Amino acid sequence: MAIRLSELQYPMLQSFANEQKDYFMAVEDAQKFDQRPFRSMLVQGWIRYRQGRGFHLTREGRQAWYDYHNHNILRKNPSLPLTAYFDPDAYGLRKKVAVMPAAHIRRGAA
């Protein structure tokens, strides 16, 4: 699953992810941060509040951090042509015509 983090969410999530699993952030400390990414993390379920202890990173939050840093960007079929936005003629490259097996066409894989 692809996780997209804004420029505010990333450092907020990082502040929890860099701590030990048993870390809790006090309300007083949480008030120092911009509340937009903090609220976003609460809504997404990445952090939760525990009475008397503070805010902590949930299993889902730790997984979001992991997914963000370990997203696979490789194509399923690298022999297919480059994106249509790339013009090989502009760089003096010959156009390669990839032949897609009929099984891929029927399944819609690209």
C-alpha cells in the first residue's frame, strides 16, 4: 500500500517512529506541535491517547511509517515502453515496440 505523507505529516510521524515502542508523548509536549498533522494522525488511527499516559504510536502508525519507507517502485513488466510523456525521438533513441503477451492484454496488466 502506498502511503503519502505531507511535509507536515512526515516529521510528526517521525517524532513517534524514532522512539521506543513504549513511548508516550505527554499532552504538554503534543501542544508544542502544529495540530494539523497531529489531528490527521489521530483520524488515521496512527496515534491514540491513553488516559494518564499520553499519545502513542499505534501498530497502524508503525506500519504506515514502514510502508512509506519500503514502497516498491519497480514495474511489473519492465520491457514495456517508457511513459507516453517521454519522447524518445527528442533524445535520438529508437522507439522500441514491446509485444505484450495475449494473457497480459486479457488481464489488463501493465
